[in-house]
Amino acid sequence: MFQQLLNAAEKISTGARKSAEASRIAYAAANPEYNPTIFKGIPGLRGRYHTELQKLGVSLTETPLEAAGAFGARLVTDLTNDGTRGIYWRYNHPLAWMEEGAKAAIGKEAYKELGPTKTGLIVGAGIALPATAMTGAYNIFNPGEMFRPQGYAQAYAEEGSEDRRKTNQPVPELFERFFLGRTGRPLSYETAKQDIPSLTPERYGDYLHNYYQDHGFMGLIKATPENLQGVPEARVLGYPVTIPSVTTAVGGIAGAALGIRSAPLLKNSFRRGLAGAVTGSVSGAVLGNLANAVLASKATQQNLPTTAQYEMMQ
């Protein structure tokens, strides 16, 4: 029984490796561009990826376990490359801009040589995932509430519910949060303060004014010195961008590029690229959070009364 499980796991792993190779060939041959959406990887659909997969001996009828492994790898490739989601937000989302910046820094030759699966893991898992976590668009420590960010309501809270932190439609909630990139609307002050104990009525009121009434630059970009958590935030087409998210992305991109370029052979640069992306992202996140802490400290000092003002209040 155990040996059968090992054999099945080996076949699934083989299918995943063949899927990565088929994706690499399809990407290298694409003109002008190749989108690794999962819909192009479904057995039976035509396309360069599926053609190459068949050449490598993967078939749903003859090698079902390898086909399952290939489909799983294809799904990972889609998620880490924003293949399907990229059709929706293309160049109208900050994450799409970040991915294009990563492609430019890493280089076209590296993308072609490594293929979408490996570069997707480098950019998606090593850079985009930690960068988006730093935006506050979702809370990775809140899986019980579908990763709802602190201070924001669920989009599908029960009608008339007093506590809009709960949802009765988890699937649409996850779709809006991770596919559409929507954070939800701010909670009422009393409920938001339960999430964020440091929240003050002044900060809450200022943020709501910025959120609902400030149109920013042509309604596309707007910024506030203090969001609900009390740190600077810009919103690009409604999606939050913070200092730590920018420094994380920049650090990850720089680390990935350095890691890949330091490899003796480009085709063997995956591990160095991934390690560089993770190291750069972590360093960028630390730097960004330190910058937020310094700015928050200065804001607190500015709000404190001077000695003369304190004496007048006695």
C-alpha cells in the first residue's frame, strides 16, 4: 500500500515537472506574449502548452496521475503569474505594475529560460505575496474571517447584522478579496476600534473623509497621512498601497534580479532567484515597517502639547 502511494506521488511529481517544461516552451515560443491561465491548460483545449504536454507523454486517459500533477502545477503557475486574474486587471492594478517591473528587472531571457512556473514562484510567492500582505488589503492572520483586514467590513455580511465582521458567503468574499483586490468598506467606529484599539475618533473621521469624499488625482490616486492603523496610505484605483508594501516589492525585485544574475548558468538560477526574492522582500518589509514606526512617532510628538501649553492647561 505504501509503495503504491509512493508510485502515485512520483507520477504526480513527474506530471508537475512536465507541466513546467511545457509552460517554459510555450512561453519561449510565444509572440508577442504568453498568458499562463489555467483555462489554456485544461486537457482537450488546443494551445501550445497542451501540445507540448502531449509531446512529453502526458494524457488524461493514458497517464491520469501525471495529468493530475500537470494540472496542479498549471494551477500554481496561473496563481503565481496572475494568469486568469491578469485578464481582468491587466494594467489597471498596482500588482500588475509590480509584476511588469519584476519582469523588466529579471530580464526577458531569464523569463524564457526558467519558464512561467519557476518565475511565477519567484515573483508571485517571493515578491507579490509578501508585498500584498504589507498593503493591508487582507490579514494573513485572520483566516477564520476570510482574511478580513482590520477595521473593514465583510462585503457579504448578513443583511441588518450589527457586527459586519462576519460573513455568510465565504466563497464570494474570498473571490472579491483575492481576485478583485477589494478590501471592503470601513466598519463603524465602535466596531473598528475593537479591531484597532489605538484608533481615535479624529483619525477615524479624517480617514472616512479621505475614503469617501476626497477624489484625489482624477479619482485614480489619493493618499492620506494616516489610515485606520495610523500609517500613511495611498489608494490606487481603490487598492491600498503602503510604505512597507513598496519597500517589500522593491527589495524583492532587486533580490530576485541579483540572485538570478549571480548564477553561473541561467537555467539553474531558480533557487538563487527565489532565495534572493524572499531575502529582499523580508528586508524591504522590515525597512518599511521601521519607516512607518518613525513617522508614527513623529506624528505622536507633534500632537503632544508643548511645555508652555501644558502649563497653561493647569
